[in-house]
Amino acid sequence: MIFGCYALFDLLASLVFGKYLVHIGAKFMFVAGIFVSGGVTILFGVLDQVPEGPVFIAMCFLVRITDAVSFSAAITASSSILAKAFPNNVATVLGSLEIFSGLGLVLGPPLGGFLYQSFGYEVPFIFLGCVVLLMVPLNMCILPNYESDPGKHSFWKLITLPKVALISFVITSLSSCFGFLDPTLSLFVLEKFNLPAGYVGLVFLGLALSYAISSPLVGLLSDKVPSLRKWLLVFGSLITAGCYMLLGPAPVLHIKSQLWLLVLILVINGISVGMSSIPTFLEVLSCAYENGFEEGLSTMGLVSGLFGAVWSVGDFIGPTLGGFLYEKIGFEWAATLQGLWALTSGLVMGLFYLLEHSRRRRRSKLQNILGIEEERTALLPGEM
């Protein structure tokens, strides 16, 4: 419950901050978010000093919830600021930032483990919290102030757009896939291959590095060739589905589980998740503009908040359901079921895009026919 409450409050906070981004101010929301997040991270390091019992449990909940809210504020504001600052290169910039997400995933465990073994429980949290707090004055000086009028549209209108609802389903399936690996993959590797505990983190290295390297390339491609975004999203989901069916691998495939195959699949999975996730922000934003949402910071806030909210839903479902299925049916079948979710989202999204393309072609043909008829009508009086 202590870990699960993070995703729940991240969901709620993303919706609130996305709606009121313009009222609060994007720069203030971002700076305040990283300031509170840095302070809360330091508080994590002193939780072992709290008396045992209900007080300790209450403080764990309080710190975890505050961390979720502050993180949500920073992420929602940062995505909106980037979309506003780089309107023609949104996917490229967001993809480039994923390099640092990947670096965090790679460097976090070994650095935290080194500090923990060398200096004890408190130092990793205090060190990381201080690093985050140092970013506060830097961002106060660098970030510009963006002002915009509040929009009249709501999250409900955005999420009820069929295309946005389906993309949200894809985002949830992707975050669920990532979250699924947290409680299950390390246990599977330890049991299946008898690796020393210290080597388990290296297995995740392929996933993090491939995601970090491929994301900026996918972002650049999404900006340069907008028509490819939809198919990157679809095929990324389908490849992700295949990866999860081969992680075990699925018993029905009758393929022997081998460590090199597992690492290779994780590398491919990192690329496929980048293919699917990077184009989603621009796809939702362009869909909102096509359906009458005003172009500006207000709509960007709604899209950022929606992305954070649906990602947190998958981030809660993945570890929770994955841990349960791992205990009941084993890693191989649990990963296969997770892959079926990604497969379903990819197929449904692909079918939607095909129908959308077909409707647009019919509409274009009809407009051409009507245009020709109008020209003929206009010429008839002259001919007479």
C-alpha cells in the first residue's frame, strides 16, 4: 500500500496540475515540484529515525504521497514548457530527454548501492536530495516565464475523443509492461540462471541503454516525418508484445530459456517502447488541436497531465498484477499475458488508423467530386 499509493496520487495530481497549469504558472509549478521532491527525498533518509508502529507507517505514507504530488507537478510542467519552447521539435526534445531517464535507470542502482554499502542508509537519499535541490536556483534563472489564458476545455472532453482514448490505452499498456518487470524479472533471473545478486542489475542495463539511445532517434523521425508517428506507435506496441511473449519464453513456443536471449529481447524491448511512447504526446496534442482545443499552454497542460495520469495507471497495474500472476502461474505465463495486453492495444490502434485513413480518403474524393460539379455548374451559364 505504501508503494501503491504513489501511483494513485500521481494519477490524481497529474489531472489537477494539468487542468490548472496556466493558473499556477508552468515555471512556478516546475520549480516548486523539484524543490519539494528534493526535500522529500532527504526525508526518506531519516525515516529510520521515526519510532516504530503507527507513527512510522503514517510518515511513510505522508512522505510517499508528497513525493508523488511533487514529481507530478515537475513532470507535467516540464512537458508543457518543452512543447511551448520547441513547438516544431517536440518529439525530438522529449526523446532527447529520455537519454537522461535512461542514464538515471542505469546509474541509480549501482551508485545508490555503493553509497549504501559505504556510508549507510541515510547518505544515498541525502546525496540525491541535495543534487535535486541544487537544480532549483539553476532553473529559476534559466527558465522563461510563459503566460497564457486559461482554456475552456476539460480533461473529460479530451479523454472522450476516440483517438485520445485509444492512445491512452496504449500508454497504459506500455507503462504496465515497464512496471511488470520491477517485481518479477530479478526474481526470475535469480531462480532461472542462478546469477549472483550483483549481476542482476546488469540484465536491466540492455533495456535502459537501448531505450535511452533509440528515443531521440524516434523523436527526430517523428518530427521530420509526421505521417510515420502513427505507425511507429502501432508497430512499437506489436514488437513489445512479441518481446514479452519471448521473455520467458511462452511455454507454447517450446523455446528454451537462455540468458543471452533474455538480454537480447530486453534490448529490443527498450527500442520498441521508445517507438511507441515518444510519438504519443504529439499524437494526442495534434488530435486535440484538430478537435477545437485552443493552441497554447492550456491545452499542452491538459495533454501533459493526461499522459502522466494514464502512465501512472499502468505503473500501478503492472507491478501489482505482475507480482500476483508471477506467484500464481509463473514468470513465463505472466509475461505472455502482459504481452497480450500490448498486442491488443497495438492491433486496436492500428485498426483505428486504417479506418481513419479510409474515411479521409473517401472525404477527399467526395470533396473533389463536389468541386468538379461546382465548376461545371459555374461554366454552364457562360456556355449558353
